[in-house]
Amino acid sequence: MLCLAGGWRESLWAESEEVGGERPGEPTPTRQVGLDAMFQGAWLDGFPASAPLPQVDTEPNPQGARAPTPASGRQGAQPLEKTVAAARSFLRRRPDIAEKIPQWCGETSPIGILAHWVRITHERNEYFREAMSVLKRLSPADFLALRPDIARSVRQSRGETDPRRVIALWLRYNTTENSIFVDLARWITGRRPWPDAPGQPVPRPPADGSSGQRPPSAPPGTPTGPETPGRPPVAVPPSPPSPPVTPPKRRYDLASLPRPTFDNGWGIHWFPTLGSSREVVDRYLDECEQMGLRWIVFLNEAEKISEANDYLVDRMQAKGMMPILRLYSRTVPLDWAKVRQVVAHYVERGVFYFQIYNEPNLKCEWEDGRIDLPRFLELWEKGATVILEAGGFPAFAPLAPGGEDGRSDIQFFEECLQRMKARGTLPLLKKCWIAIHNQTWHPVDYEADTFSFKKFLFFNRAVVKYLGESRPIIATEGGFQTGGNAAMNERHCAYNLDYYRYMLQAEPYFLAQCSWILGNDVGGGAPGMWEDATWFKPSGPMPIVDALKREPKRPR
């Protein structure tokens, strides 16, 4: 459709991983979400009912930190309110930290800001020691008071209420959040040593020895602050080189794929831009949340990291939504080293699903206007391989419902499968998902041809024919569209509601229905572009918006 001129940073781990244990070679998370942005709904919908409860002991962990004895709270612990007040007092005396950390990561809670700073600063002075003393007042019960969503979800899923065991379960099964609260939970429960523990590496200070510049390992703009008055700078030895990390085993079967929290299979395509302002992100992600939309497709240049999209991804992660990143490009050769960097960057921020190339059966997706199936297949196979190598999960590129080369979309797809089989590259598809575009004017039960909501049935049959198994399918552009005819608004609302209701009991391989399109003009798109299909218009939202907000919400 889009022809324009041109909390998963966690890997999928083997089932044998010890419950509550650390994941080998896992880097420390580098993103943060604020308490004010905690998403609603169950954290652990789909929590494995048969999973064993983690065992909690008091033996030293491999890093040398001792896990305290399980308890519902600390005897004689200071009230959480006093701890938060102490954090606020600290930040009033260090306004540089209070200002810069929220600018970088979006965190606004005093405890979160403090935890973020102690993790990245090279300071080892009175400020650092005071911040550590504040954080170490937190008990497991305090942590859950800060994050009642975790306590509620684990209680609903497993009936567990002991704070330490609740946190252990969350750490084991959380596959969406990648924030400072993950680190804080590990520190509090002894699964990782605190940053001031003996033997812990210290971020290196600036090479010129000054204390006012950020350490090279810290994010841009991160404060380091002045040294304590009257004390000489602390000599910090260079950090030892990190040992080689063994890549984790990735799994691509349906049961192991990451899903959004409160997954209902409902999604939408974000604005047709390569980045949105923070105001647009904050406003319209809230709208998506109120409508119950949990999967969001968005565009990012294939060879360039976008600071604006960093913020979009972080806010989606904070709300428990599942981002789907389309690497925006025409069907042309790319600088694959740059593509790999982009994918690795967004994998680190929590993106798992990636789409490369789009509707190669349309002339506008080719620079010379000539559709070339063999050439597309060669380019796509290279792109999919690069995405896998960078830790992402690639999609087979979606096809336009009405192709311009004499073949239907399903015919084009089947010829690609035939050629892959002949080339010996068909096994690559077992590590991919299938993107489809199921725009339609038919009701939900129509399935006479691929011009239907149930296009996924046709593509699944083709996949099973060649692979002998289903692969995940996501509609990245879909739904009923009015073509700008206001007389069709009522049908637009009714049909799209039916499509979303179907998703609550859809085939297991059909993961999400992402309608085209959230908006254009109101989100900074090219004026007038795609306005005949937008849900949010300058004149106001389409009826489907209020209908979805009123629709009862439940997971699949």
C-alpha cells in the first residue's frame, strides 16, 4: 500500500533454562520506562500454568552476591514513602541528574532516575554512596509497591503472593519489558550484585580526567556531576575486557514467539512517516491503548537509526505493546552492514518482528518500474539473513492484493516458494514469519478468494504445502477502507469490529490484524496522502475509534 518516493531484546531461550536464573551473556538493559507510563492489564497473560516455581535460597550467586532469605517484607524496614522522599531530596541536590536522565530515557520516578544513574555513572564519591544507600533500603515488598502491576499479574496467573517469589517469576517469564526495573529487581533479590559490590566493573571516566563530561560508555547527555567538594577524584582502573558471549539459542516456533501483554491480536499501522514527534507519539499511543490495539507497525529507514523512532519504541515497550518495524526501502540492493546495524539497534531496544521490502508485485516499489520476481527473491533472502544474524525475526515481504504483473498475490507467493525449493533456500522460511495485506470490502466470513480478510487461509495452505507446517502470519496492512466515501463509515466500523472480534479466537498461526492506517495529516504525514483510509482525520476520528474504545477487552 505504501508506495512513496524513495521488553523483545530478550532472546528466545531453551526450555531447560533454570527458573529464576540469570541468562548467560545477557547485557545489562539500557532503556527505562516511567511509573507514570506503566501499561494496564495482566503482565503474564498466557503464563505457563505448568511452569515450576523458582527455588529461592540463600547461597551466594555466581557473582558473589548473597540472596536474602525469602520474606514478605523486611523486618523494621523504613516505609517506602521515606525512601522515595530521600530519593527526591538527593535529586534536588543533584539537579543535573534530575534533568538529564528523564531527557534521555523518559524515566520520571525518583527511584527509577536514581537506579539509572548508579548503573551508568563513573562517580564513586559521596553522592554515589548516598544514592546506593537510598536504593538499598528497598525490599521486595517495596519493589512490588512501586510496581503493583507485576504483583497483580503474578497473583492472577499463579496465585503467588510472596514478594520474592513473585519477582522471581516475573524475571523468569518477562519477555517484553527491558527497563531499569529489571535491573532493580535483580539487585534487590540478589540475582545480580549491586553496582557498588566489590569486583563490579566501573564505567570509565573521560580520557581527559575531567569530571564534568559524560563517560564514553554512558548515553549522550548523561550527567556525571562534580566530584565531592574537598575530595580528590577517585582513581578508577580500566574495566577488564568482557569475555566472549555465546549467542543464545533462538526459537521460532509459534509457542515461543514474543507477544504483547494482554494479547488480543488487535493492531494497526502507525502514521506513514519515518518518525513522529514526541507529542504525536504520546497522544496517539494513548489512543491506541484505549482502543485495545496491542500490535503496532511503523516505518524506519532501512539504513538509518531514527532517534524519533527510539522514543516511539520505548513508549510502546512501556505500554506492553508489540512493535513491528518495517525497514523502509524500495526493492533495491541495500548497504547490508548499515541494515544490520539498524536491526541490532532496535533488537536491543526490544523490537523482534522486522519486515524488509514491501509489495514487490507493484511497479512503484521498483526504481525502474519493472517487476522482477527472481531479483526480488534474491534481495529478500539476503535481507532476511541479515535480520536473523542481527537477532531479529524477518517477514516474507507482503504482496499487494492486486499485483501488476499478471499474477495474483497468492500466485506470486507460490512461485517464490517453488523457486526457493529449487534453489535449496526453503529452510530459511522456517525462521521467518509471513506478512500479508488483507485489505478488503467483504464481510468477515467471505473466503472465496484472497481479496478477503481471511487471506491468511490461502497463504497458510501454501506454506504448509511446501514446508509441512504453518508459519506465523501477521496482516501488516489490512481491514475495510472507505476510499473516502463518508457513506461507508458505518460499514467501515462494523466490518473492522468483526475482524477484530474474529482475532479473539483466530487460528493460532494468525498472530495479528493490523489495520491500515492510524492517520496521516494529524501525525505529520505528506498533506492529503492516504487520508481516504485514515482513522484519525483533522476533522475528527472515524466511528471505529469510539466503537473500539467501548468494545469489551479480553486477551486471546
